Amino acid sequence: MRPGAAPLLGDLEVHVYWIHLLLTARRRNERGASAVEYGLLIAGIAAIIVAAVFLFGGFISDSFQGSCDTIASEVGGGC
């Protein structure tokens, strides 16, 4: 062995080291994956909101307009 050189690793130690490297690399890669998953989740929620507005928007608008017309006819004014 050279002076100041690290001792050679045995087969088991080499395997443990490689497993450690693989696990830490996987952990680092999951950060980007979780950001993508959150982005997809937000996009899905936004799509549901848009669909709800298109489906129920006319009904809700008509309900408010009916209330406004009723108040305007009773009080005598506009909304």
C-alpha cells in the first residue's frame, strides 16, 4: 500500500457504497419528480374549476340576475 493511500475496499463494502450512491441519487431525482407531480395536480384542479364555471356559470348568473331584478322591481332602482 502506498503511504497516505486509503486501503482497498472489500467486495461487500464496494456493494454497500454503490447502493448508498444509488439511493442518494434517487432521493435527489425525486425532488424534480415531486415538483412535476404538484404541477400536474394544480393543472388538474384548474381544469376542474374551469369546467365547473362553464357548467354552472349560466345557472348562477341567471340566479343572481333574477335576484337583482326582484330587488330592483321592489325597491325601484338598478343593481
